[in-house]
Amino acid sequence: MSEQKNTPPVTSHSALLFLDGLRGIAALYVMIGHARWLLWEGGAAFKDHPEQYSSLEKMQVYFFSIFKYGHEAVLFFFVLSGFVIHLKQAKEIERGRAVLLKGYFIRRAKRIFPPFLFALLLTFFCDKVVEFIDASIFHNATPDEGLNTNISFDHSLKTLAGNILFLQNTYVPIFGSDAPLWSLKYEWWFYMFYPLLLLVNKKTALGSFLIVALLSVLSILGWSWGIKLVDEVFAYFFCWWLGCLSADMYANRIKVPVWLIILAGLLLLYIPLSVKYDSGNAIVKDTIIAVGFWGLLNSLFLLQKRQVSFRLLEKLKPLGDCSYSIYVIHMPILVLANGIILNYSHNVMPKSMTYVWLSILIIPVLGYLIHLLVERPFVRKATPKLPEQLVRV
């Protein structure tokens, strides 16, 4: 890896539109994984009585099994977010222009808060309906122990305030049943620390990368900065800064050998192994997977330079536009659906994938409507020159 000071190639902003499609696929992937978890009896139950499934139903079970790596998919969001946030600055630095952060924090707030606050309100409403119908999931009494231990319904004012300040899972629980909100804490604080590292990055792109790597390694090894939130954010900061590294590579500020990019991409093969053979250190596992996504992202850029087209991904831009909304709203809706289904089935999880298919049809439509009504009005007037709307989670 070396720093490079060549004139960057002329690139069209439309060349990056395929990233929007990738972002949409990632959000849909996470949503389907949770639908499979909440609206179907699960793989363990299936293994107990596979003879009760028809051949078509078994095919659906095997198909939906590929959606069980939702947590890992969020790491792709981190890498992609770092890339998009830093790309404009990387290009400006390479051209010898001043780094401008005017309006940066306002833009970040406009991207994050409108759908986030709507999701908190939706979560409160859905959870109260779950409580009103006295659903088994509210009492942690579903047939799925994973649901019983991982879904909570804390709606206290302290928890609400802590979530709005992005302190969830550190000083307060996640608000209500919206478990995916864990990632927003990291995303927000990555945004907050980024300007400080940008000052170093302006002088040396490689130096800023090494500093972030050191901060993450120290945090992973147990070094404490005296503030729990900082310890947690720094532990994952490297995953996000990999995207910044990709932006510096895209702007020709840093050159990385092709073989290293390909080798990094192969680390994605570690995902199923990391789940099957849990090493016990989640942060190390996540960092390895994030490096894999970094390799994948840069491999796609290499293919694009060789005139490989990603038009199919570009056509998925509408899905990418509403991906943040889909991500923050889907969980409380699925929890509510779980409560209703179990109430009417005498607390027996369905064997059919029908409800999973329905969620795939309904939730993206709801996500797009919320994008139009809640998200788009705040980002429409401040659309940047680069497609910063690509990543919002």
C-alpha cells in the first residue's frame, strides 16, 4: 500500500449509481432475514419434522436460509458509508483544494434524524398494539428462545432520550423492539469523529488509516479510553474507515495492489464459517468480514474500470433510495405481525413461508412511502454534487 499523487481520472457521478442498488439489496437482505426469524418456525423446528414439508416448501426453506447473515450485512453498510462520506473530500484534497466541512453536521442530522424519529414513533405504536393484544412475544413466551431473549419493549423516557442521543446499547437499551437501531449509534459517532481524522487525512491518507487501525486494535485488545462509548465506537471505527480508504483509492490518493484487493474479498467466505464456528470475539469476526466487504467494493470498482456494466444494480436505485427507511421501520412491523400471528395460531409458529413473502411485498412499499413523506423532504433541497444519498445507515 502506498500513497500516490497522480491526477485522478475524470469520473461521472452516474458511475456510482450502482452502489445505490447494492445498498437497497443489503437493506432488503436484512429485512428478509428478520422476517424469516419472526414469521416462520425456524430451521431448528424444520429439522425436527422435515417430512411435514412439501418439496416446494423445502426449496423455500433452503432459499431463505441464505438470509441468515443480517448482522454481517450491516458491516457492508459501514464500509459503504465511509466511502460515500469521504469521497468528495478525497477528490478535493487530491485536486489541491481546501477541505470544507461547512454544513457537514447539519447534513448528517438531516440524513439521520427524520426517518429515525419516525421509526421511534412507529416502534412505540406497534409495541403498544403488541402489548394491548397481550401477545406472547411481549411476555417473552414465544416458541423461539431467540425471540424471547433478543426482543425487548423498553419505552421509558430515559431510554428514548438515550436513543435520540445515540447511546443505545451502551448506557440505555434500544428503544422498544427496533433492534436494528444498534447500528445507528455507531454510524452517528463515526460521523462525529470523522472531521478530526480528516485533518490528518488531508496531510497523509495512509497516516489517517494507520491511526484508525491503531485505535481499533487497542480497543479490541481491551485498552480503555475511560469512556465506554468511545471504547465501543473506536473498536468498530476501522470497519467504517475501510470505506474512507476505498475513497482515497478511488481518488488515486493511495494505490493498493490488485492481488491484495482480491485476497481481501475472499475473506467473505469466512462469513458462514464464523457463524458455524463461533470464535467468541465478535469484534474481530466483524472486522475480518468488513475487510472482505472492502475487497468486494474495490473489486467492483476494478471491474468497472474494465468496462464491466452494472446496469441491473443501477435500476434498483428506487430500492436504494428507500433503504434507510426500510432498515429502521421493518423490525417493529415484523414484531407486531409475529404477535398477531401467534395469537391466532395458539402460539404455534407457522411452517409456511407465506408471511415472509407477504413482508417482502409490503414492507419495501411502506419504506418507499415513508421515504417520500419523511425522508426525501429533508434531503431534496441539499442534494450534494456527489451521490451522498447512497448511504444513510
